[in-house]
Amino acid sequence: MENTTKPIATGRKKRSQEAKVGRIKYTLQQIKEIRRDIAEVKLMQRTIFRGLKDYFHFEKPFIEKISCVDQVDVDILQLLYEAGSGGILPKDVASKLAEYKITRHHVSRRLLRMNKRLEKELGQGVAEKRGHHWALTGFAVEVWGETEKEVGTE
């Protein structure tokens, strides 16, 4: 007896998601998923970092890299360090940095943005308001002070 049955049909090949929604839209969906995954990884990293921050030794360049965008921010922090614990008025900072043509409002805004960036990464602020004056936080003074000690001993 001969087997005359037809082979079982496997059906048509199914379309991929890319073919269903379009190549560009599919690529955008993939990018959105990747960005969401990266954001989750960054959140986990920050959580771990905050939990272990007592065991880390921070240096001035690292803090500047996180909080400062340009040389103006670096100069503002240097003036705050030189002012000491009493702090300095934003208008005095602006007058000392006249070559950058910034106002006292720009100084305050820049300090708030630096605090926001450092708070997001390390959970610490770089400057705080004392009355109308701005001064470095204890965390920032430790970082800048250790750097100055290292420079002085070398």
C-alpha cells in the first residue's frame, strides 16, 4: 500500500512586528524600550551608590564633573569655598565674575541646578542658602578641603 496522503501544510510565514507597524515606528518603539531599561539601570545604580556612599572617597574633579556644566559653575563653587562657612551674597559672586556677564539671579539659578544634579546622583547638595548668603555644604567643604590639603602636602 502506498501512502498517498498530502504533507501537512505548515501555513504561511507570519509577519514580523516590524512589517506590521512599519520599520520607523518599530525602531522608535525599540529605542523607547532601551531608554526605559537604561533608566532602570541608572536608578538601581543610584540606589546602590547612595547605600554605599559612606564607604566612598569623593574627589573635587568627580564632584565638579557631576554638578558643573561649564567653567562658570566651577568658578562659582571656588568663590563659595574661598568665602568660608559664612557664605557670600549672589551679587558679590556676580560682581567677582563680571567677565562672564552673569547677574545675581543667574548665580542662584546655577547653584540650584548644581544642587539638583548632585542630589540626583549622590543624594547630597553642593551649596546651601544661609540667610541671603550661599555657602558650600559640609559635604562639599570636606571634598574641597581634602583636595586643598593634598595640594599643600605635595
